[in-house]
Amino acid sequence: MVNAFFATLARGLDDLSGAGGLSSLPALLRAAALLRGLHSQLMVLVGQLHLPPGGRWLDEYMDETARLWDACLAVKLGLAAVERYCAAASCAAAALDDWLQDPSPLSTRQVMRAISASRREAMAAEEENRALSESRIAPLSLQLDERRAADARLSGFNGFRGLLYALHNASSLLLLILAGGAVAGSPRSPSDGGADTNDDGFMSSIATLQKRMAEEAAGDDGGDGAPGMIRMQELRRARAAAEAAREEVERAAAAGGKCAVLDGAVKDKAGELKAWLEVLRAGTDGLACQLDDFLDDIVEGRKELSDLCSH
């Protein structure tokens, strides 16, 4: 069972490395699911390790899950800001639908105001999430524990310390992926030196995923993923679609009167905006639910282990 835990961890990290962009909602959902799955598997193993009642191992578990709890709450706050953008952008999409029915100067002004409001909401979300990153996520020090897996200290408590060590390193990386997608802030590596690629087992999988994160961050430099911006791909696409719709409305208004070609361009951009908003809303809802379920798991796990020690 212990070997199965490490195999699941390595396979999950490898699958994430080979997925699409790490800032896409499917990748973020996969990262959250892996985080929850590893914790659940650890809880199953605890009952088989014949741990002594109480002691340092329980303190170490409580410390680790407290860190996970705080990080997940911070990511949830970041998602709430994205959801507020969705609400504002949905008003812009509704205004575009009204314009298509009645492309009057009044409707044009309403569209412009609605899209400007969604733009301000996006900027507010990034400012809010940037502060969140600095105040709530940075202090958590989501760094890797760089002891080698063969370290004798990690065999303590019948192997529990080694399992917790693996969970700590994997969760640090997964939480940075989640924070990088949903919370504004400068992308940073979870370790100054990086994981040792010569280490056996899951640490090589961690090193591969670290490299992938660094490559994506480097590719974002200087573009719309500059430091301080929310990197979630679907959010970027929705914002771009809103701006494109605004440009088409301006072009149609400047031409005056009805024009099938220009009206069709507005309709296409409005449809694109609504499609991305639907994806964004469903994805952020799903991610928030995953994190809620994980927080419930943590509460149950802490209670279960406390009860185990009391008996």
C-alpha cells in the first residue's frame, strides 16, 4: 500500500506534466483532484501503520494540513474574484444581445458601458488577488523539502514521516499551480534550486513538473501573463472576446445603419464571449467544489486521527 501511494503520486504528477497548459481549468481541476486523492490515500494508510497514540507524528500531520487549509482558502478567495468578473461580463454579453436586436446609439452606449464595467472588474480582481498572493499565499512558503527520499529520518513512525514528506512536496507544487492559475502574482518556483532529478521515484516526477511550470512562466513573460496578472487561460480568453466584441460594435456604429457583415461579426464575437463565460463559470464552480470537498476531508481526517490517538 505504501508503494502504491508513491506510484499514484508519481503517476498523477506525470499526467499533469503531460497535460495541456497548467493554467487551464482542466489542469487546475486535475491538480485539485490529485491533491484530494493523495490526502485520502494517506488516511487509508494511517490505519495500517500501527502508529503510537499521540506523539510527534500527529503534530506533524496537523501542521501540514493547517498549511493545506490556509492555501486552499486563499485559492477559493481568488476564485471568488474570478466569479465576480463572470457576473460583470455576463451583463456585457446581455447588452450585446440587446444591441443585435436594436443597434441604436443608445444600445451602443450601453454595450460600451457594460464592457468597460467588466474590464474594471477584471482589473479589480487582479489587484485584489495580487494582494491576496502577497498576504496569504507567500507567507505559507510553498517550498520543497529537499531531503532525499532515502533519508533515514523519513522512515520514522513506521514510514508515516516519509508519506507526509511526499505529500508536503507534491502539495506544495500542486498548490502553486492552483494559485498561479486563480490568484494574481509573480510566478515563482517552489524551490530555489529545484528538485533533484537524480533522486528516485516521485522526486523525479516533481522535477519534471517544476520544469514544465518554469517553461510556461517564461513563455508568459512580457505578454498578457506578465507578473501580477491572473494566468487562468479561460479568463484571458473571455477578456479578449469582450474586447473584440467592443471593437466590432465600434466599427458597426461608425459605419452607421445596418450592415449584415458587421452585424454578423458582432454576433460571432458575442457568441464567443458567452461560450468562454460558460466554460469559465462551470470550471471555477467545479474547482471551488473540489476545494470545498478537500477542506471537508481535512476536517474529517484531523478528527479521525485525533480519535485514533484518544483510543
